[in-house]
Amino acid sequence: MVHIPSYEDILQAAAQLKEVAHRTPVLSSRTLNQQLGAEVFFKCENFQRIGAFKFRGGYNALAQLNSEQRQRGVVAFSSGNHAQAVALAAQLFQVPATIIMPATAPAAKKAATLAYGARVIEYDRFTQDREQMAQEFVEKEGMTLIPPFSHPHVIAGQGTAVKELLETVPDMDVLLVPLGGGGLLSGSLLAAHALSPATAVYGVEPEGGNDAQQSLAQGQIVRVDYPNSIADGALTPALSPLTFSLIQQYAKGVLTVTDTQLIKTLQFFAERMKIVVEPTGCLGAAAALFGALPLQGKRVGVVVSGGNVDLTQYAQLLTT
Ligand SMILES: *Cc1c(COP(=O)(O)O)cnc(C)c1O
């Protein structure tokens, strides 16, 4: 039986995270508000520990383990923010962590994960199956797998960001949330449904990987096997049954944005708001800036999900 997360789980996660996670700032831009004729509130998870909201879910998942599970350690597969989230959470709980990363992952990401004390196992994207590798650690060494999005405690942890946002800024008309595998959106939906049921919540995914949009349209999970976008944190080929059912039940819809719009949004954040946001972190904001839906006269919440971007790539994107 899969445990379906509820708002109760988000409250528990918030209690776990209270002294450990940052309550990230909510920023706004007068210029943008004037331009759009709307009030936009950015929940800035690029200022979260490890530079992305994923710390919330990773920490909450580790917090629920019993002492035997903690002794045996955890395993995760990720080349991105989930790797660092699990590595830091494991360090805080003094739990051994094994992170399975592609051999081609950026050196900076591997170094950051190692610096949190995790063991990094590299795999070849083309010849090895990372899920199977992780499964072997689970079966042979008794480790607990911490999945990146399809897990009730991960979803509950991610939901604490929107809980904070809606406590800070109530009466939001619209909420725009970056969407990959749907852990962040699922948690956001549960938080919004409990705290502000009238808020219309949308997931925003890259046009070159619009599997969730297609899934909602067809009423079943659709895979996009080779998603193509600079939003590297949202290239998951498909939602899971758990995230799909929550999204189907509570989301108003799924919007898409192009890579060009993501780049312009990244530049807007740097130039106007003086903040570093990674391409995936720009998804929700790009939908607002480029009119993916009418916002005039509305109060709009936007989750800015992360700020981890390789400096060389960032410099290129700023001057594109
Ligand atoms: C993982 C990630 C996402 C997507 O989150 P899901 O829970 O997979 O939908 C969005 N933005 C950033 C910065 C991420 O790291």
C-alpha cells in the first residue's frame, strides 16, 4: 500500500525542518508588477540550503528513518540537486550516504556531494542502469532508497515551501510551480489545497519535455523519453503514479515555456532582481513573464526552485 501524503504530513515535515531549513525570502519587483499589471511574489528557494528546495524533501525523508535504517545508510541516484540534498541531510543525521551519479556529471556537482561526506559511485549513462544499481545496494547492503520525487515524505517536505509562501502572502489567485517528476508540485498542491483552496495552481514544464501536460490531456501517464531543454532539473521522462494522481486531482493545469523564455527569465533575475537562478528554477517565472496565462489584476505566487548553475554556463546564458 502506497501512503498517499496529506497536509498532515506537510505539517509534520515543517516541524522537522523548523530549525534546520531556511525560511526563504519572498521577493518582488515593482517594475515587473507594473509591466504585468499584477502582483507577483517569488518564493526564493535558490536561497535554501544546497541552493534548492530539494533539501526539504531529502531531510524529511531521512528524518523518518528508524535507527536500524540509519545505521545501514541511504542510497540515491541523481546528477543534480537531489544528490546534494540527500548528501547534506545524511551528514546532518550522521547516516552513511551513497550517491549514484553519471560519470559525465559536472565536476562541481560531484565535488559538492563528496564534500558533504557522501560516497559517490559513477555509472555510464549508456551502458548501466542506475535504478538497478541502486536496487542492488538496497538488496545486498540493506540501504534505504531515497527517491527524488515519488515518495510521500519527499513530497511532504517539498510542500513546506508553498506552506511558508501562503502563510507569508495569503489570498493568492494563481501559483506557478516548476515541474519535473512532480514532487514539488504535488507538495505545493497539498499545501495550497489546505491553506488556500481557491488558488489556481499550475505546474510549468519545458516545452521540449511536456510529458505532464500530455499526461493530463490523455488521462494517463505519457512518457517523453528524450526531453530536450536547458532546464536540466526537469528532464524526468514521466510522472509517477503517485505524483500523477495528485496532479490530476488538484492541479488547475500544466503550462509550458521555451528555452528562449527561460534564458530571458534568468537574465531578468540577474539584471532586475540581482539573484542567481538556474534554468529549471526559472520555469514558473517564465510562465508569468511571457504570458502563458492572463495575470492582469491577479496576485501570483511563483516558486523559484533553485540556483545551482555551473558558472561557465551561467556566463554564457547571461550574454546569449
Ligand atoms: C528537482 C527540481 C525541480 C523539479 O522538481 P520535481 O519534484 O522533480 O518536479 C525543479 N527545480 C529544481 C531547481 C530542481 O532541482
